[in-house]
Amino acid sequence: MVEWTSGIIASTFGATAEGAFRARALFGSVVEFRADGAGGRALERGIAEGRFAGVLDLTTAELADQLFGGIAGAGPDRMTAAALRGVPQVIGVGGLDGVLFGPKESIPAKFAGRRFHELSPSLTLMRTTPEENDRLGLEIAQKACAAKGPTAILLPLRGVSALDVGGGPFWWPEADAALFQSLRNWVAGVELIELDLHIEDPEFAIAAAETLLRLMGK
């Protein structure tokens, strides 16, 4: 029998690493997994094995890659282990503004005309559309609402990534609004917390960590 630890598992990617830092200050033990496909699969495996008592899943970007053909998908079981085991979890929408591809020339022709941002010569992000964000909201809601344990979803209403900020390459308020409204439409029986903050704001990270602390009854 696997013993549960008092540790926390967190998905991170760039800006959302602040959430893991704040959680570490509160809980003392946080294991971070980068939301790059392999990291998400490892995160789900660790939760399924019963090795963690709480989940700070602020970076769900792998869902966008899985649904829309990116290279960093973590498989259809991403965001299911905590729900099945009843582990307290805080879910975020970090990085859902982008789908990751390789070099720009490798991107499928069907995506011609979309909004792109080159991270490096070998990595390119494609901005998700309002329609894709509507689908992502449904995906998150379905998985969150199936949870057997305490669950909350946190929405940073001022942007979901470092690129999704006023004047930034992925700033598209209508696309974010579609994601947020989809979650409002489909979430039932799960706490939905809307914060007038950007995901990079320290206050958002503090709110996420404190919410998980509350869900765990600490």
C-alpha cells in the first residue's frame, strides 16, 4: 500500500511557477512538474500512485496541445488522477492561450493565417481562438466536475500567460472571455473563483496556494 505524503504536486510553466513557490512557503514540500507533455504524464502518475495530498494544477496548457494538435499534449488522461482519487485540487487555466509546435515551417498548413509567436528557432506557439477556448472550458469543466474530492477552479481575468497581457503578442480579450464564459456555463458543483488579476500577479499565486490549503482543511 502506498502511503500518502503531506507534499503538494504542482504543474508549472513560466509565470505559474510563482504559485508553486507560494505553496512551498505554506506547505513546506512541493514537487513541480513542467507542463510540457512528459511532465503532465508524470504528474498524473504521481497522483494516481497516491504520493500527494494536494494538487496545485495551475498550468493546464497541455490540454490545448492535446485537443488541437500541438507537440506538448499529455494524453487524454491529463487532469483525471486527482479527480478519481479524491485528492483536493486547485485547477488553473495557465498557458491555455497557446498551442506549442516546432519550427514555424513544421506547422500544419490548415493553421495558415493564425497568430503565432516564436519562442525560439525550434519552438513556436499558436494563439488559441475563441472557439478553441470555448472547447477548452468544456473539457476542464467535465474533468473538474467528475472529481470525488474538494476542487476549485481559479480564473485570472486579466490574462492567462506572460504573452496574454495588454500590448503582448497573445493579448486577445475575446478569446479569454470565451474560455471564462464556457467555464461559467458548464461548471456545476465545483467552486469557481474569479480574480481580477493576471496569472503573473503574486496575489494570484497567493490566492491559489491559500485556496488549496483551505480545501485540504489545513
